[in-house]
Amino acid sequence: MSSSKTQPPGGTVRTWLDERAQSGGTAIVFPETGDRLTWADLRAAAKVVASDLTTRGLSKGESVAILQPNGREGVIAFYGCLYGGFRATMLNLAAGPDAISYCLEHSEAKIAFVHASQTELFEKVAPEGAQVVPVANEAAEIELLPLKPEDHALLMYTSGTTGRPKGVLHSHASLLAGGWTTAVAHQLTSSDRGFCVLPIYHINGLCVTVISALVSGGSISMVSKFSASRFWEQAAQAEVTWFSVVPTIISHLLHGSSEPDAETKERIRFGRSASSALAIETQQGFEARFGIGIVETMGLTETAAQILSNPLERSLQKIGSPGTAYGNEARIADPDQKPCPLEVEGEIQVRGPNVMLGYLKNPEATEGTFTGDWLRTGDLGRMDKDGFIYVTGRLKELIIKGGENIAPREIDEALYTHADVVEAAAFARPCKTYGERVEAAVRLCEGSNASADELISICVARVGKFKAPEKVHILDDLPKGPSGKIQRLKLAGLIAEPAE
């Protein structure tokens, strides 16, 4: 079992925001607009929103929907909800009308903060009685609802790639613990400035950058969305010291044409990768080209982001592993929910202060996700003698060919050894002979002449003919969720099977 012994922060988001406002300093800069919020500005704006919502008669813990891209308005709406004691319901703008409609209805949100770009969508899908209100900039100061660490703070819906989205419930305590696990693992201080390019309606963008800054007393630079061509320029302009991204972004930067200047390379302490496995070749290629170290990590919506991280010290990292537990405990369990011996594959499970309260209005799903107080991640892995975990696949993504379990990641990594592969994902296709057969989809860098046969040959050489994909589909883009994670389970349905 791998564990971290230090204690999480106490209090609520309100008490922490009050503390930061007293301490002073910059909270958020917005390079695209030149705007800036100090901690005092942010607390004052959040207090106005909280007062406005309280005046409207909302009950403590009631859902308030937020349909906002990254930006000043969305951040203030988020903090205002939490400061007032309401449940910030962050809706994934990339989820599609049906999913957003379901989440609005399921959360029972009567009030929504809706960005101008989302007004038309909201009007089409909102349930009867849901009301759009502006992010208030003035309101009478009134007594706010009392708050405790265990009170509801966040409702965030999972992607729902295999069914209806599930509403993950976090308290003030678990949300703060989520930001704290990042701050502890990466030794964040008040001198650090993170680069928020991931959407804050995803747990990585919200907890890893936004909440970690609240806990550490540092600041963040926030842009509306990731841009490969402007990433390094924006990082330089805002003087960031670290960034959190996903493997697809690292791959796009590696294959892009822009470069960081010498001062930016010197200033950035590390880059951070999460949300899905980072191919070893991609990590090594990025570090060799840019001279900036990547720390691989692992997290879930259900754990307020991070559960595992590599150490910052390069000599202590283990490439190919998302690291050890920080701020929580992790173990590998067998199908009987008993701990596995070292180096034996099983399910990765976690427990700690950052774990969710449960799924909203879904006791069956909540019960099925926990075994005792251990949260079942659905990821397969093994643990070495030093507590480092190696992810070997997803329970739901395993390809079972002729009765043999094949981990798609093994094939992904083989494909990424080709210098032109920007994105790769192996997946299962139903097959009369073997039950399932292996196929894969890739995106190549611009101007590449690599062929499907060439890529299949690489896989045969690396993983053997039985595991190698029978077909490799070269696509313009691979389907991805809001965090940039490739949605492997959608590929078979998106790629038409040729007629026999």
C-alpha cells in the first residue's frame, strides 16, 4: 500500500478565500484580455455573488448551474456559489445538448450563470423554470448561510461515455483536499504561478490549477482554451512557473512549430501530465526538445483530481508510472477486494480526504464504486516495492481476443514510437473468430507519409502479431472528452466497418 501521512487543510472555501484576501497578492491573470484579479478582488466579487444568490432565496447546498468557458466571469461565478454555501454545478460545454439537458434536470438547478456564447444552447435544453441570472457585480451585503467543511461544494458530471453522466458530489473538505494533494506533491508556494489551459468545468482544470492556488497562496494564469501556436507566448507573457496539461497537449506541443524562449524555459519548474497515460516516447521527446521536465500524475473526478504523482526530483521519478500516493492512500486489489502482492496486477483503489461524497441521487452507483472506504477506480495496475503504481489498462477497455486480455495502452505505446504519430488509440472490434479483434486509430502530424501497413509492422515488432492491430485507421482527429482524453470506447462506433 502506498500512502502519504501529512494532514489536509481544514475549513471551507469561504474561510480560505477570506484568508487569501487578508494576505493580499495576485490570484488570477488573464493574458488574452490583460485583466487581473487580486485575492481581495476575487473575495469581494465572490461575496457579491453569494449575497445575490442568498437574496434570491436559495437553500444551502442547492445546485447552481454554471455554463461558462474559462474566464473572469466563470471563476467569479464558481467562487461566488461556494462562498455563499451553494453547490457549484459545473457543466461540460463540450458534452452536447442531450447531456447538458440531462444534467440541468438531474441537478435540479433553478438558477444558472450562462455565458453569452451558451445562451442559445441553454434556451433549447433548459428544463421549465430554470432561470438565467447575471454574475452580479453589486448586491446588498447580507448575512450568509453558515458553512461547515462537510457541506456540499461541487457537483461535476462524468463524461458518460458508457451511459448517462453520473453527478460526482464533493464537499468543501474534499475539494480543498484535492487542491492540497497537488500543492503537496509539487511543492507549490506563494511564488508559483500555474498555467490554466484546461477547462475549469473539468476536475483537472478546476482542482489542479484553481484550487491548488487557493491552498498554496500562489496564482494562476487562465486562458479561454489551449492554443498550440500561442502556448509558449502566453506562458512567457504571464510568467508562469508550471503548467498542467494532458498527454494530447504534450504531443501537440512536441509536434508543433513554436518554441519557448530561454527565459521561459528557465522559469518553468515543471510541466504536469494527467487524465490519461503519457506515452514514454512522448515524454522523452518533449523533455529532449524543450528542456522542461514532465511530472506524470493520475487523478479522477471522484477524487477531486490527483491521487498519484511522481516526485519533482528527476532522479526519483519512474518514467512510465504516474507515481505514488500523495495526500491519500492507494492499493492494488484482486477481484475479491483483497490487497494484491507487489508486482501483481489488480484494480487500483484509493481512499483519503479528497474522495467524493458519492454520486447524486444514485445510491446503487455509489455503492458499486466503493468497497468499504476504498474507492474503486476501474483502472488496472501493479505496484512496485517503492509504492510506484504502473497503470496497465482500464477494466472496461480491455480487449479480449480469443480469451486473452490485451491492454490497449501497450499498443498505443508501440504506435507512439513512430515520430509522426500525434495521437493513437487501440480499440476492440467484435469478431466472429476471436470474440474481439484489435484495431487502432491514429492522427499523424501534417505532411506525414506514414502508412497503415508501416504502423502495423511496428506493432508486430513491438507486441507480437497476436496483439498487433489488424487495421490502423488514419484519421484527421480522434474523439476526445473535455479534458483532452481520447475516448477510446467511441472509436468502433465512429469508424465504419468495411463490407465483407
